[in-house]
Amino acid sequence: MAKLIVDCGATKTDWCRVDGKQTRTVRTAGFNLAHTSADTLKGILDAAAEQIGPDIQEVHFYAAGLVGDSPVDLASWFPGAADIGREGRSETAEYAGRTMGEYLAMYGFAMDLAPVADVLTNRDNTVIGTRAFSSDPAVVSEMTGAMAEGLLSRGIIPVYKHFPGHGGTAEDSHLGLAVLRKTAAELRECEWVPYTQNDLTGCAVMVGHIAVPELT
């Protein structure tokens, strides 16, 4: 299955056709998805599809937040998760979810791989960083629930991630095996709070590439 992978960065956009082990990249002018009209985006997608081939069946957008040291620029009209968590107002989290939901629905998307439900408890963690709302499970629970509510209000399926918890790991699961060294009791008191204290009806959960030796 061919995939069109879109990296919506502030300075460039990479389009990759992934077919088996072969990857072809077509570079276009950079654009900020948050300020791109539906017609403009459709034109960019059509142009890229012509260059890459007619057999594209999946389109993936990489945007919103920070992954490692690679900043991307989307939805910059409201604060990031860490800032929302520090502010402590669930209304802001709900607004962020609702705004992203409106934008995604406009483009025909049905699901958003958010909110990040990780509780940032490991100071050596580099992969989650400011994508986490807080190191306090109660705050993370409140904010993720509010963001999910905002997404659902616009018909977008929220995806809580990264179960069973990526905020307590030191390793980056994009680069290798991440290990969460906690017992089930510890997880129930921290990492699992956003999942157990929120109504996940209509939501999905993304399972992370994380080993938990105490559970397996």
C-alpha cells in the first residue's frame, strides 16, 4: 500500500511515497497547515500525487507538537500542552481540541492522534517533553479529558496515547526500546489515571512501543 507522508514543518514539506522498502521524496515549498485553505491544500496534495503516483491509499500528516528536537508548526494559535497544563484551565484544553477538531473535520479527517495522556515523571525523558500536560496525573487527566471532549464535539475521534505510559521512560521509542520500570500499583496511581478517570466512550487508545518488565 502506498502512503503519502506529509511533514508540515515551518520551513519545508516532505512528501514520501512508501512502497515496500523504497521511499521517494518530493520536496515542495513549505507551508503552515494552520493557515492553509482547504483549496490550497487540495491543490498541493493533487500536485504531489501526480509526481508520486496514482496508487496512494493513505495520507499521514506529521504536525502539532515537538518530537525530539524537530519542531513543527501547526495550530499555533493556542498554547502547547505543557503551557495549557501550567495554566490549569480545562477550558483552554477543550478549546484546543474543539479548534483542531473543526480544522480536521473541514479536511475530511475522522480521527486525531491526540491527546497525549502521558504523565511526565522522568526528568531524563526527551521524547514526550512539552507534549505532556503535566507531571501531575490529576492535571493530565483533567486536560486530556477536556481536549478529547473538544475533539468529540466536532465529530473527531480522540486517541489517548501512549499507553501504558511514555512519560516515565528515559528512552525514545522512535529510536529503540523504551522501558517503563513501574509496578501495576504504581501505574494505577500515575500513568493510568488519565485513562481510568475519563470516560473513553467514543475514543481510542494508542499503545506505545514500551516494555514494562513488572507486568510481563
